[in-house]
Amino acid sequence: MVRYSELGLVNTREMFKKAMREGYAIPAYNFNNLEQLQAIITGCLETRSPVILQLSKGARSYANETLLRYMAQGAMKIVNSSEHPIPVALHLDHGDSYELCVSCIENGFSSVMIDGSALSYEDNIQLTAKVVEYAHKYDVTVEGELGVLAGIEDEVSHESSSYTNPADVEDFVKRTGVDSLAISIGTSHGAFKFKVKPGEDVPPLRFDILEEIELRIPGFPIVLHGASSVLQEYVRTINKFGGEMTGAVGVPEDQLRKAAKSAVCKINIDSDGRLVITAVIRKIMHENPALFDPRKYLGPAREEHTKMIMKKNREVLGSADRA
Ligand code: G3H
Ligand code: 13P
Ligand code: ZN
């Protein structure tokens, strides 16, 4: 067994406490490859932001779990030998079974999500409580989910969403012992979050539900999934250079800023990272048809990804200069 503390990682407990107290959110960025990990680490070191590195089940099978552990370990060497180290958690995103959570904990993860949101309420409680019991033996923090987000990703697939019922949250948190709770208030996974006509505003998130939840479990860390803004400059670039992403739209940044000031302590961002990389690579490929050195397009993509992360930490999540 590899303990996360041996890798220089931390769990999310203190991160969330501070974020709650000071009114900002910790960024949780997904990665699947070296360049994404480099962009996240560089962007967060540069902005002195705490960060949650997220790996999905799909990422684990794409990149190989052993290699991922050593990548995280390598990243921590860089972080801890930098002038101003930052707290970093390694988190399993959308864990779908007890066994997967156990495997991650044994491989150095400091935090896991057990996503039982598609199960019945009682089955969700049972599964989540079982994961919590195991995780807490190793001081690994656990995120549960109540309410269903729409969206289709490799490993997460729900056609329609259902909002979290505030009447359930107190019972769920008490009976499972989770450390944080992902809720559904109108976000969804992927790059097509709302169906709106050109020029139309996207519908606001259900802050009324969030407020009711906060009243029922005051001071408890809330997590917002599906929180990419689907930045239109990258969508435009993708469409301009041969892509087809018409109608891609995300959560407006001002709504995320508002959420970050509330009990929302963790904001999950994956699609925005995918978009920026795709936009840069499409443009470079189009403009340089003879190019065949991956460093010549992955490098600039990584640079732009880093800039995007720095901007988000500073201007949206408020996590810059909090480490
Ligand atoms: O919420 C899901 C994440 O964006 C991970 O997506 O399963 O395609 O890696 P993935
Ligand atoms: P996005 O698809 O909005 O980036 O959401 C990512 C997410 O929720 C990962 O768990
Ligand atoms: Zn998610």
C-alpha cells in the first residue's frame, strides 16, 4: 500500500475548512496525460493556489494506474521543492464502486468520490457509508453525491438531471459520514450544458436550492460538478479550424464566482481544459500542415492551458494567493 502522505499529498479536510472560512473554492482539475498535469501544477504554483488533481476511472484506464501514481509523485517533487509549495490532493472523480475506491486509496489517492447518485437513496447511503468506513481508516476524505447531473462522458452517463432534494442532505451526511457533498443545481457534464438560441442567456443555476441546503447543513463543504464555462474564444477557434461544436455553452463565470463565495468549496473543471487543448492543436495543425513533432503542438497547448488555469484561479474561484 502506498500512503498519500508518503507522496507529499494532503486530503481535502483543511483545504475545505479554509475555503469555507475565507469564501473561495478549491479548483478540481481533471487530467489524463503529462501535459495536462504540467499545466495544472504550473498554473497553481504560479498563482499560489491549493489544488485538487482529479482522475476519473477513464483516466486511470487510459494512462495506467501505476504510471499515474508516479506522475503524481513526480509532480509533488516539483511542488515541494518550489519556492512556495502549495497543498495538493489527489482525488478519484466519480468512483463507481467500493473496489475502485479501495484500489485508489491503496495507490496513494488522498481523496475519493463515490458516486452513488444513480442508485436508490438507501443504496447510495449504504455504498457511500461503506467507502467512508474504509477511507477514514487511512485518513482519506470522501465526497458523496445526491441528485443527478445530466451529461455524457466516458464513464458518467445520465440523459437527464434531477435536482438535489434539500430535505435529504442532513440525513445523507449523518448516515454516511462523508466529508463533502456534490449536489445538482442545474450544471451538467460536458461542453453542451444548456440548450439556448444564439444570443440567449443560459438559465441561472438554482441558488435557491443551494441556499436551502446550506441552511440544513451549515458549514458543510459542497461540491459543484459540471462547472466548466465552455469558454467561447476556444469554441470559436475550434469551429474556425475544422471543428464542429456549434451550440457549445457552459456555466457563466459570474455564477461560479457567486457559488465560490458560498458553501461551495470545490469546483470541478474538465471540459474547459479539453477545449483549450483542442483549440490550440487544431489551429497549429491547420496552419502548419507539415508539422509532425508532438512537442510543437502539445507544448503550446500546455502553455495556453496553464494561462487558462491561472485566470480561473484568480478571477473565478478566488483560490489564488490562498496557499
Ligand atoms: O465528470 C466527468 C469527468 O469530466 C471525467 O470524464 O470519464 O471522460 O474521464 P471522463
Ligand atoms: P465539466 O464537464 O463541466 O468540466 O465538469 C467536470 C466534472 O464535473 C468532473 O467531475
Ligand atoms: Zn463530475
